[in-house]
Amino acid sequence: MNEQTNIGDYEHLPRGCRLINLAEHKDKRGSLSIAEAKGEVPFAIERVFWIYDVPEGEDRGAHSHRECAEVVVPVCGAFDMMVDDGVTKATVHMDSPSKGILIPAGVWCRLSNFTRDARCVVMASHPYNAAGYIHDYAAYKGEVIEAVPYNPSLAEVWNAFVAESKNGTFLFHRDYMDYHADRFVDCSLLFYKKDALVAVLPANYKQEELTVYSHGGLTYGGLVLSEKISVADTMQVMACAMEWMKLRLGAERWIYKPVPHIYHRVPAEEDLYALFRQEAVLDARGVSSAIVAGGGVAMQELRKRGAKKAANNKVEYVESTDLKAFWKVLDEVLADRHSCRPVHTIEEMERLKASFPHNIRLFVAQVDGDVVAGTLVYETPMVAHAQYIAASDYGRSIGALDGLFCHLITEVFVEKDYFDFGISTEQGGRYLNEGLTFQKEGFGGRAIVYDTYAIRL
């Protein structure tokens, strides 16, 4: 364990701990220091208590809190404050009534070496709860969350965890994430409790922005969680990640894109609560359209007529391996209608499809063997997601996409929990493509959101 003593700043204190400089006013009448809730004290104060008349040689504390955070201020005299997160330990000499120390939940603390006149005030984030204390250090060590940086030797461990997680998809498999490793500085983390892996975080770092992204190269990211993880442990994981980013990277911001709920095998929104507790701010919201298994909302007649028009023009629907034929249509559509290119090159997508043939599937609409429309589907346990959609001018004129999506929704993916058409928003959700949304809603799709949060570290 790393140990330091007499820390003069908070740069190297254990996870989440920091010294707090309190405003001090002095004049001929004496001195006055101030601590305000959600100001100098970074939480709403629910309880205040004070310690005094500690006999010589006696200690206080020697516990940690599962949920409660505290700010401790020596209003008179002095004492030593030992703080320990299970990995790093530090002892701070507290002797100024204008300086406090923040002890977050999940950090072990012990107060010792009290002077005869020592008095300290403790401001707590929660009311007293005996069940919220851990008094046994061995038990405490068993509950500590430890962050381990990812490296390629951990790929097998990472992939096995993602496959068994409650909200992971093949996008988090290292063979998928690493296809663009040359464009992203990876700073992914694995989180252990009692030597058991409980969460992983796919992430990359932009030094020039002092920002961690989870993940900049994926549709979504955020914490990938084990089925057994609790809300309290997820909060610890997030706090551990934030501290690691600050101390190891010097990061100042974390952009977090949680996995939308439709991809969860079982409920997995513990991270959303942890984000709330860390005062994360909603930074962007993309709106997608998804269809629930079994229909739910009836398909509009306009879409049915389009499918019938395609049938009259003898459009055939097939699963194809000819990515180049579809990519030609996709490139032309994006260039002509949107002045852009696909996010993936054809070479990248061919490599990914070869690596994940059961997850990345191409479906096309053909007339006399020629591709007139198509969609590249990302299939995960709960969702069939249309990653790319395109139709030629002729394909649009004969309703080829209407027919193709009717085929996919009612035949190919009829037993999938959701069919997701992808987002119809731009500029972080501040612009809605109403025409595109109207088309997707015509098939029975209704809104689900892809959120992005910003966290100040």
C-alpha cells in the first residue's frame, strides 16, 4: 500500500479525499471561518457533530461509511487524520480551523494524536445510520473497489466479462474496439472487488481537451456491469474511475454515453443513479425510433403501400455478404444528400463483419440482381439495430426500403425484443430530422433516447 504523511495539498490523497480551504475573516474582534453546504462543503449537510475531551492516547473513527461523506474541521487544537482507500493511505496533520478535510463514502479514516485542547466539528451528508458503518478493517478491505488499467494481456478476461455482463454488447469486444486503436488513446479500466471483476469501462482520452470519453469511437459506452453488482458498488466504481482519471491522466472532464436500456439483458441503470449523485449534466440527447417485439404500434398504411409497391416491382430481399455493392449505394446517398461519408470505410467494415459475422448482417433489396436498397444491421441479444440505411433513387421510387423493413420486422427479427432504426437527430439532439422520424414512426417505431452526460472531475 502507498503511504504518505503530512500532506500539504490534496493531489496525492486517497480516492476522493481533499483538503478544503474555508473562507477566513480576521479583524480586531477575532477570526471567523465559514463553511456552506454545496459550497465549501460539497453536499447538503444532514447532520453535524463535534468531538472534544479526547483522553491522551485515544483514537476516534477507525471506520468507513458505505454511503455517508463527511467534512472534518479542527476548530481548536490539532490531531492527525489517517485516510485509506484500500490502495493508498495518507496521514494529514490537521491544525487549522480554516482548513477541513473531505472524507468520501468508502474511505477508511482514523483520528489520533489529539492535543489536550483539540475540538473538531464534523459535517455529514447523511443522518446517523449504524448499518452504514464498517468497523472491521478486514471487512472493509473486502469491499474496496480497485481500478486496473486495461492492457492487451487482459483482452480474454475483458471479453469474457462483456459476454456475461448484463448490459454489454459486441461493440465492447476488444476486437471491435481495437479496429480503430490508431485513432484513439485507450484508457479503459477494469474494476475488481475481492478479486472478482464487477465492471469494465471502455474509454479513450483526449489530452488536448483533458477529457475522457466513454467512448469516442462507439455509439454508446459507459460502465459495463456484472449481474451481481449493487447500486452502492456502482457508486464506488464511478468514484474510483473519476479519481483514477484525475490523478493518473490529469483529466478535468468525463463524457459518458450510457448503454440505452433496450440493450440490457436485465435492468442495468445503476450507473444513471451514480451519475446523478456525481452531479453529471445531460450534455446531448439523440432520439431514435424502436419497435417492440410483437408490434405494439400498428404500421401505417403509407409504409404498407410502399411495401406493396416494391412487391409489384418484383423486389427481392436477401441477406448478402457483398458489402461493396451496398457501400456503393451508401456512399452515393451520403455524398449527394448529406455531403458526408460513412463513419466506417469499406475496408474497416469488411474486417469487422469478418470478425463478427453473426452480429453484423447485411440485408439488401434487389431488382434483377442489382442492389437498390439495404441496411447493415448490428444484432445484439436484445436488439436488431439498423447501423446504416440507404436506397438508390430508383429504390426510393419503388418503395424498396419500405418492403425491406417490413420483411425484417415481420419475418427476420420478429422474435427480437426491439428493432431500432437509429437516431434521427443532429447537433447533440438540438436538431430533429422530422422527415426521417416520420418514416421510422410509420413502421411503428417510437422514441428511445441515446444520452450523453458530462461530468466535471
